[in-house]
Amino acid sequence: MWATHELNRSPTLSVKDMTPKQAWSDLKSAVHYFRVFGCIAYAHITDAQSKKLDEKGTKCVHLGSNESKGYKIYDPTQNKVTISRYVVFEESKGWNWSKKRKVT
């Protein structure tokens, strides 16, 4: 679904000087919320799930956006995919897959 969402907001050869969404609805697409696929994402841990001195975020990998207003993220240390609304991205860094706990 996310790939289709992005493709509809990207320029193509079939429609000159506009995106498919713009050709269909005459509205320009906003893409300010797009993030780099595979970048490091820190998902917020709620106060109910943590203690006072615990970390406030979990280091994950960004997989895309969900149809709701959340981001789909993958936690390689727990091998778990979750959807989180409160995420901070570090788009210049990616996960080092050769060692599961280090960041490149």
C-alpha cells in the first residue's frame, strides 16, 4: 500500500509535468512526511510501559507509513514489527545488518 501511495505522488513518463495523483484530482501532493526507507527510527515508549530511569525510546528500522497516521517500524533486537505514532527519525543513519545491535 505504501509503495502505491509513493508511486502516485512521484512523476512518471505517462503524465508529463505532473504526478498521477495531480492528473487525477488536480491537486498537488504533499510529500513532506516521506522518510528514508530503512533509516534509524526511535519509537517512543509510553510512561505506562517503562520505569522512571528507563530509556524513553526504542531503536528500530523505518519500514514505511501505515494507512493510519502511524509509522511501521521493525525492531531487529526483538524481531518485531510495530506501528507507532510518535517516532523520531535519524535519516542519515541505517541499521548495520551484519551486527544486529550496532548502527552505521
